[in-house]
Amino acid sequence: MTTVLMVLTSHNRLGDTGRRTGFWLEELAAPYYRFRDAGWAVTLASPRGGRPPLDPKSNEPDFQTDQTRRFAADPAAEAQLDTTARLDAVSADDVDTVFFPGGHGPMWDLAEDPASIRLIEQVHQSGRPLALVCHAPGALRHAKAPDGTPLVAGRRVTGFTDSEEEAMGLTKVVPFLVEDELIAKGADFSKAADWKPYVVTDGLLVTGQNPASSGPAADELISLVDGTRA
């Protein structure tokens, strides 16, 4: 059975705004059920382990989807979310592929966490597919290729755009802008219109632009994993 590790943030503070953040529910729920419905085993991890913080905005009525409602009504999924493994206790050797949901939280912890960076590098170097969506591609900022260059240098990627961050009024709150940071690291960054689904695949690296891209990114990851076994 294929095992996918989904890596969630443990960070719950939106800069100095006094507001809460965390992971974005759709970006967990949509891929989670793509994987489960494909017959995969799903493992959840976060830097601190236990229940990761949910961005409360992502559970407001305007942002709920069939998949977020399915997750909220799924006792097994909720129980799994309560008991995420500590990321530094997870071995890349024990999973077939890795998916990083977004939300603003990853910009503070997953982008800087040594275990997160090490996981990205190990999965990439082992020739296994890796996917990150929305703000989570920011976790690539410190990851290196074996020759010490930025992992994203010369790679086609996408992620949450400057214009989407501007629309949320958070360009001065977040520690960096995903689009600008990836470009600064040498990535070939492309994007669709704000809030439209958009996924970029470069080899075994999959990135998605925003919450609407999380399900399609999971579909692409499934295809990649199936392709590596064909």
C-alpha cells in the first residue's frame, strides 16, 4: 500500500496582528480524501506533534467545501488530526511520497524547521515525488540540491502569489512573499489568475498556487507515484 506523509504546520500566530493562523482546512481535506479514495495510507505529521492549529478563517462558511465538511464529519480523520506525529520522529524512508498543505502557518515554521528542510531534501534526492501547495512552497526556500544550490533553482514552480497576498492585506505581515522568495532562489515561477486552480509539475516536484489547487495537486501526485511504479 502506498503511504503518503502530509506535513502540517504547528504555528498559530499571524505575525503581530493578534490573529490566529495555522493550516488551511481545504488544503488538508481535499488531498486527504483524494489519497484515501485512491486506497493510500495517510500519515499526518507536524513539527510539534499532536493537534495542529487550524486557521479559523478556513472553516468559515464561505470557505467550506464538500471535502471540508466530509472531514469534519469523519471521526477517524479527526482522531488522526488529534495525534499527528512529531516531524523530527518521522523517517523519509517509511513513506512513498510527501504532501505539504498550506495556510500561512508554514511560512513561520515549516520554512525554517530543520526536520522539514531535511525531509524535502531527502525525498527529492531519493527520487520520490513531492508536492507543496499555496504557502507551503515557501518551505522550499532553504532546501538545497546535492551540489549545494537552491533546490528550486531552474525549476518550474508556483505558489501563493504576491497579488493573492495583497488581496488578503497581509504582504506586510508575512515573513516573506512566496512568489518573490522562490524567484529570488532562481525558480521559474508561473501563475494563473488569483484564486484559480493552477498546478505546476517539474519532474517529481509538484506545486499548487492556492487552496483551489490542492485537490488537483494531489491528483497529479497520485499520477506521478503510479508512474514511478509502472
